[in-house]
Amino acid sequence: MKYLSRPEELVLLTIWKMRDEPYSVNIRKLLSDMTGKYWSIGSVYVPLDRLEAKGFVTSYLANPTPERGGKSKRYYNHPGYICSFKFNYKFETFQKSFRILK
């Protein structure tokens, strides 16, 4: 069994909740909004890398943005089995987790 740290759990649940455009900047913004705490970019990337190494999320690069010097954004998804009951979290648990942190 693979255990998750608290930041990994929060990042994973945020990706699960987002559904649209789950890339690091949006993940960080939602985490900050929900927890009321500051999340640096590094504090989001480290759990994302660990979650990907453990197989809880996958990532892919999108096309570069049309802005001058635009870079490709790395989007994160969770495999379908996380949405099933194999992963024992529900949306209510997600909300409760953020209420505890406030």
C-alpha cells in the first residue's frame, strides 16, 4: 500500500475536484483559496512529482500558448481508478480536510 503525505493528499484531492485545467498554477490557486494558506510553487510541484512517481496522477504537456515566448503547460490527471471506491475519499472528506486546516 502506498501512503500519502498530507500535502500529497491535498494536492491529489484538489486535482480530483478541479476537472478542468488542472495545471500547477490553478492547483496552487485552489489550494490557497481552500486552505487559506500560502502555497509556493515548490510546495505544489514536489507533491505532484511524488504522486506521479507513485502512480496516483499522470501528466502531459499541452501545446504552447500563443503568447510571445509561450511555454507548454503540464496538465495533471488522475487515473480512473482513483475515482472509484478503491481510493477511499469522497468529496465530503475533501471539504472536511480543508475545514480542519483553517
